[in-house]
Amino acid sequence: MFFTFLNKDEPRFPDISLISGYYPDEVLTYFYNSQMFISLSTFLEMKEIAANNTDAGAPIREWEVFFSEIELESDLDNFINNDYLHTIGPYYYPMTNTCIYLTKEIPSTDEIFNAEDLSTLRSLEQIPEQNPELYTYYKSRKNNKKPARNESELIKDIDMCLLALKEVEKLNRHINFLNKYLEKRYNLVQQEELKPMEPDNIPEKPVKEEEIIPNKTNLIPFSRIVSRKKKSSEKEPESRYNYEMKVYIIRYREYEKACDRYKNVLENWSRYRENLMKNCFRDIEIAEQKLKSCQKCLKVYNTILAKSYVHSNYQDIQTLKTFRKYLETGRAQNLQECMNLFEEECHWLEIKASQERIENTIYFLQGANDNYRFASNNIDRIIKNTQEKVQGT
């Protein structure tokens, strides 16, 4: 899913901030051919807020209509008042082929999909505009292979490289997102047998314990007497079976409802699938156009880095900042002096780090020797005291 960009594992639970701030279609575009879970507490909070909202076009009012259209509200009262139901669904939204469940489960932080998360995904979907300063410099350096004429020209080139590196990092994140987006949409349109997911919450029917065949003799085994005493303090198998059958029947009714909803979707699935494919191809076309724009900007920034006076080996942010500092403080007058000074400082840092490692090793060995000498002296003292006592006796 796209949720890897949020550092979350499958956040399938929209919270109230998302439902209050964004319309259903804005959210469901990230739930194509997948599942969504609505916690009961969030749903009831939505109902309360929507009841006090007079704006019919507000996102939260749209969500209320959406849940009503997929028939989720028809089972709400029964779900709230029934202790044997923990999750009901799926409810089908065929326009995105999304299965929606209503659950009493309390989601963890990583499972929540909030307004901030959606804002992050939408920002990744929007392509940043090309930096005009970098584009102007790109045109001036496009065919220029001459070395820098003075310090100011070299500092300008370093500043442009620093800015280009930041823009490249930002663009790569957008490109990765768009590639993931396209991958998901292409996977959908390539599925020849694409259908809604069948109801997967079929309950397991309880099995009644087999009755013990009575003993044909008149003797009653002692083990049976003990067994009867134990069962007197426990729930009888018959009553336990009846309880489990009651729960099974309640849950199976919900499963049958889900099957009916599934059949209703299948009856018109050819039309739904056609609309879904149209939406997918539209999304693919838009995403590919955005990706082309990204690649165009990326080419400009990479050209600036390729045509830079600074060799690619030194084109990282920290090194470039160090070069600029050398030039601005007068420690270096040109690029060659910057590289020499930088390599010299790196060499001395390596020597210093090596020296510290040696000193730490010596200190550790000295500490080990001191401990050894201390223990040896204590042993010698104990032996001497023992010998004196033996001689004294």
C-alpha cells in the first residue's frame, strides 16, 4: 500500500479527524481493492458531530450519507446491543471495490489513518514546482565546461549544488510515491478476474459432545461418580453447547446478510467494474503526467550537479558546506585548495580517531592488569595469614 510512506503498517482505521476534514472519495482513492475498518466509537462520534452540523456539504455529513448508502446503519442498533457481535461486514463500495467493516475493536496508533496522514499522501501526489533559480543557473551552465573564474563564481556553483541536492532528495520521494501509485493501479487493471471479496467472517459451528454409552452392568464405576462431582461445579456440556449454538446463530445471521450484500454487488458487477477501470485508467494517466514532470525537473537538477566545478566525489551536503566555509573564511582561494585542505583534515581526523582507539585499548588493558594485581595481592595476603596461623598453633 501507499502507507509505507507514513511509517505505519496498514492503517485501515479512519479516525474522526479524517472523517471531519476529508470527503469519502478523497479517502477511498487510497483504499482501491482493499479493506477499511470503522471503529464503533468513531462511528458514534461521527453521528453526534454530524447531527449538530448544519452544513449539508460538510465532509462529515457526506460520510453519514455514504455509510447509509452502503446499508451500514441498518445493522447499527443490533450491533451495539449485542454482546456476541464484535465485527460486522463486509459492506461493499463497488466504485473502489472497498470492503468496509464496523468493529468494536480499539485500533492501535499504527492502525489509525488520520487527517495528517492523508495530508502527507496528498502532498506526495502533488508535484513541486521547478525551482526558477536553479533553472536559470541550469541554462547558464548547460554547455559551459570552463573552470570557475573566481571565488564568487565557485561559491555560487556550490550554493546551486546544495540547492539541487535538496530538490533531488525531495523529488525522489515524490517519484517513489508515484511509482508505487502506478504499480497499484496497473495491478488492478491487469486483473482479468477482478471481483469483490467474498464474506470472510463465516462463524464456526459448535460440535456437540458425544454422549457416553451407559454401562450395561448394574455396577457404577468409581470414576463416573468422581466425574459427576466435578461436573456439578462446572457448566453442563448441554448448556455450554446451547450457549455456543446461540452465539453461532447470531453470527451466522450476520454472515448471511453479508452474503446477500455480496450477491447484490455481483448482479451489477460488470457495470461497477467498467467504472472502476475507467477511474483506474484516469488515475494512471494523471500519475504518468506528474511523473514526466518530475523526471523533467530531475534532469535539470542532475545536469547542474554533473556540470558543477566540484567533482561528484565531493557532492554531498556536508562536504559542499565545508568547501564554502573554506572559501568564505579565506582558508582556500580555489577548488584545488579546498580539496587539499579537506583531504588533509579528513586524514588528521582519521589519525585522531585511531589514536583514541589505541588509548582506549591501553586504558582497558591497564585496568585489567590493575585488577589482576589487586586480586593477586589479596590472594598472597590470605595465604600468608593462613600460614602464620598454622605456625602459631
